[in-house]
Amino acid sequence: MRAPVSPTARRQLLARLDERVSGRAPVIPVGRRAQRARLAEQQVREVLEVAVRFGEAMLSLGATASASTEVVRRTCAAFGVQCQVDVTFTVVLVAHDSSDAGAVSVLRVVQSRAPDYHRLSRLAALAHDVQAGPAAPELADALDDPAAREAVQQRLERVHASLDAVLEAPHRYRPALVTASLAAMAAGVAVLLGGGPPVVLLSATTTAVIDLLLRRLGRWGLPSFFLQAAGAAAATTVAVVLLAVPGLPVSLAALPPSLVVASGIIALLAGLSLVGAADDAINGFLVTASGRLLEVLLLTLGLVVGIGGVLDVANRLGVELVLASSATAAWPLPVQVLGAAVASGAWAASSFAGPRAALQAAAWGALGYAVSSLLLGAGAGAAVSAALAALVVGAGAESLAPRTRVPAAVTATCAIVPLLPGLTIYQGLFAMVSGAPAGTGGGLLLRAAMIGVGLAAGTTLGTTLARRTREARAARAGRARRAGREQPADAAAPGAG
């Protein structure tokens, strides 16, 4: 007698028979479930793509990591998307995670970094318009409404088109105008250092030659370190020629070589992102700050190599190194303030800032230099004076940024150019090469480093305090408006009975 078949074996047998006799899946399936998650993922990815383009472009054009992160978050929020943003020195990563869309992330690599303050200002204005525009439907609502979904898509396409118009536009100024702006900046710096008309003219000419040289070397693809070294070497060579050539039509007292070198060095120092590094470090972007700081140190080392190499060669060739650090007489303070305005405005123009941004940078540069000069006259140290002047500049630039639509980083970075320690750096290196007493050169370089840190810290603190004050004022105004809307209803309640 055979054993009875178990229920489990019977079900398995029926399943195999069903597989044998069943046909294929319908060619045209009916009653399919809507693929909500896939549609949501596509919409979210397009929003993140717009936001990450903003972040990458702003980092490339000179914005800080905190400003770029804020723009990315606000852009996503304008379309109802919550996101996580991670910004490093070379990468922007934006991610979104929800039950509808799942995990969506977009990554962009920042391949180049070249300050272009005109495009940066236009990007900031465009981001403000996107954030202040009419509220976009939430993606969850847009998916259920074809018309709303199409409206979101059209708005995204308009933002992409606006970004293309900003990023693909040619530079605001021709290379010749950029070179002329740099020459004007060097002339303004020479006035600040006390140089007379011969120093002003030679400084402007030397800086123009350095810019043309660096532009030619840049076409060969040389790294920035070698460009900095080449620029510093060219400026120092001019000083060595002044010391070596006999029978000059003017004396070294009227044409101090060190002032010519210092003017050219400040043109190279102005492009360093020391303020951006300090801002990123203070705001918690430590990886980005480390990358920026390493870049600043590397490019500064390029200056040291260029200056030290030329001075050492000159010393070995028997050229008598004489440090004439000042001219016969300094200019009056009003003339120096005008020179500071020229230096700041010209540097802004050389970084492709628009006329309004350049004028604003010139005004704050003049004010910052005046504050620093008054503090120095009162007995304050160089680093303290520079830090307090940068604090004033940073606070003022951030306070006016919403009205003028010029990013505070643009104004502050250009306004502190007259306070950069180019002459101190040259004096320190000169002392180290010329056999000055031990510690003299190192002390001067340490003093220059302290001035640079003071400028960065003061600017960052000023912008932070002004931003927090503006946000607190806006929050109080919002509470007052809400209280005003609620007051009439409360007041009408007792009289209704």
C-alpha cells in the first residue's frame, strides 16, 4: 500500500504543471501600477542638477564654501526638495532621500578656480531670483497633477537657460584692459608705500609686464606654483637691475627697488584665497579650508622661491644688495586714501567685476586703509590695525550686499588689497639672503603672516556679525508682521458679543 501524498508535495506538483501549461506575459499589459518612485526620482534629479550647477559655478568663480552651500540648499528648497550638501575643495555633492524618490545624489567636480566677480555677482542675483520667485509645487503634488509637473519642468529649463547665459558669456573686459587694471593697482600700491612718480611709473610698467608674462606661461599649462615663482622673479629682477646698473638718471633714494618689488608682489598676493580659507574654517568647512590654506601656502612659497632665487643669484654675482625701504617722503594721508581706492577698484576690475562692484570695492578699500592708518597712528600694531580695518570692511560689505546685489566676498576681498603685506614679505626675504642678523628675516615673515591672518579673521568676523544681525532683524520683523495680522482678529472678538 502506497503512502498518501502530502499537501506540500501536491502543491509543488500543481505549481510545476501550471508553469508548463501557462503562456507568456501579455504583449500589452493592462491595469499597471503607476511608477511613482521612478517619476519622483527623475524630477528630484533634475532639481539637484540645477542646484549643483550653482554650487560648482560659484566655487569656481571665487565664492566661499558656506555661500555656495547656502545657494544650493535654497535652490532645492525653492522646488520643495530637502537635500544634504557636502562641499570640499574640488567636489560638490548634493543628495536627497525620501520614500517617494528613494536615494538620489548628484556630484560635480570643480575643475578650475579663477575669480570672475562679474559672473559671480550675476550668479548670486540669479540664485536670489530663483529663491524669491513664485513658490513651485511640491514634487509630490506635481506628480499627481500633469499641469503642475509641466510647470516645474518649464521653470527648471528656464533656470538652466539662465545659467547657460551667465556661464557661457565672454569675459566682461578684454585682456588689455585687465593688464591696464593691474598696472593701475600697482601704481596705487606704490603711492601707499610712499613712492614718488618714478616708482609709480616703474611699478605699473613692471606689473603689466608680469601679467603679460604669466598669461603667456599660462597658455603652456604651467601650474600656479611656477607662475607665482616666475612673477616674483620678474619683479625682483627689476630691483636687481636697478641696483646693478650704474649711472641711473635718478638716485635709489627717489627710486627704491624694494617698493617696485612690493607693488608687484601685492598683485600676486591679491589672488590668493586667504580670506576664503578663513571663512570656510570658521564656518565649519574644514576640508575645504584645508585645501584653500594649502593652496595659499603653496603659492606663497612660490613667491618665496622666485624672490629668494633671484636675490641669491644677484648676491653670488657680486651685486651689492641695498634695502631702501622707503622714499624720501611719504604722501599725505588723503593722497594715500585715494591710492587705496585706486588699488582696490583696479583689482576688482582686473577680476572682471562690474563698474558698480568696482566702485563699491574702491570706497570700502579707501575706508579700510583710512581706519588702519588712524589706528597705526594711535599706536596699534600692524596686525591689530589690519584686523580691525578688515572687520569694518567685512561688516559694511555684508550689510550692503542685499541692496547692491554684490556678494560680500567680492567687496571684502578687493577692499583689503591695500593692506596686504607685500613690502614686509620682500624685506624678510631680502634680510635672509643679504646676511642680516639672525632672526631678522624670519621675524619679518612672521609679521607678514600675522597681518595676513588678521586680515582674513577680521573680514570673516565682520561678515559673520553683519549676517547674523541682518537675520535677527528679519526674524523680528517677521514676528511683528505675524503679530500685526493676528491683532485685529483678537481685538474684534470682545466687541462681537
